[in-house]
Amino acid sequence: RTLCATVAMSHNLSVIVPFFNESETARFVLDELKSVLPDAEIIVVDDGSKDDTWSIIQSVAGIRAYRFGQNRGQSAAMYAGLRLATRDFCGLMDGDGQNDPADFPNLLKLAKPNTLICGYRAQRKDTGSRRLASKIANWIRRRFIHDGVRDTGCSLKVFPREAVDHLVAFNGMHRYIPAMMKQAGMNIEETPVNHRGRYAGNSKYTNFERALRLSLIHI
């Protein structure tokens, strides 16, 4: 698929970005995303932030912004945004600045009906303890779920909007999107994506919480 076709396809993309207490990163993330995909529908969900995240989001033009009255979790924010999407394809990314929106054109080149495109972090910019915790959790998850995805913790994904109907809402759902879509008969393709250190702020999960959510929810 040519670059022109990929750019044109961005008209058919809704990108969902959840934020929780990311006042230091929100403007950077949204400005960068808009510069890469100026024609995409950008849906931002503030997951009950206690800092200035919501006021910063509201100051950004050209996006659709929604807010939870209280913190409900990243999965709830993503699911709410997906249900609000209006374009033919949906894209997911985190709001902490570690995902690179410049990867979306590459994901769009692979986008097709009945297919989930999953990014995987070929070179992670995390601490050694975080990488170890993720490797262990992913190994346990694959042993029990067999979704075949090497990096379920990477939020960068693109899939047809009708595939949202395959998702079941629960706390931690976003890490099991490949498993649910594979169970529904969809094809899954993976592609390497860029991974960066946090632009600012701190992670909202400890290594223990991350490993527990990734590996034990179905055990």
C-alpha cells in the first residue's frame, strides 16, 4: 500500500487515548498524534484524573474529549472510547508518551477486514525489572491463553470498528484483546513498533501489579 493510500486511510481511523493523571504528558501526546494523523478522529477519555489532565485535554482543539467522574481503570476508558468511535478502523495507544504515533501509518498499511494488527516493542525503553516482570507475565499468559501474541502489554493496535463487538468489558480487558478477537475468529498480525522512555511523570502501575494483571486473571 502506497504512502498516499495510507494517508487517505487515516480518514477512516479513530484513535482512542486514555489518560489518568497525565498532566505532564497530555499536551505532548495529543499534539504529536495530531501532527502524525491530522485527519483521524481522536477520542480522548480522562479516567477520573485528580490533577490538571482534564483541563489540558479540553484546551486541545480538534479532538473528542470525555471524562469519567471517577477512576475506573484503563480498560474501561479504552472500551468507552471504542464504543464512541465512528470511523471504519480503530487504533489504540497509551497516554504516557511511550507509544510513538508515527507507527500508526505502518499499522494502517497492514490493516484489513477481520484482522487485528498488534504492535510489539522490539526494543523496550523500560527498566530491567519492568522488562523481566513483563516477560514472566507474558510467558504465563501465553501458557494458559494461547493467543500467540508476543507483547500483549503494547497498546498500539489497529482493527476494524465492528470487531469492538467481540470485546467483553472487565478490568484488564485491554491486555486480552488479542485473545478475545482470536476466539471470535479474527486473524492476528504483529509488527515491530518504536518504544520510548516516558516523556514525563511516573507509571501508574508497580511491577507486581502489572505482572498480576497480565498473568493471573484467568488462572
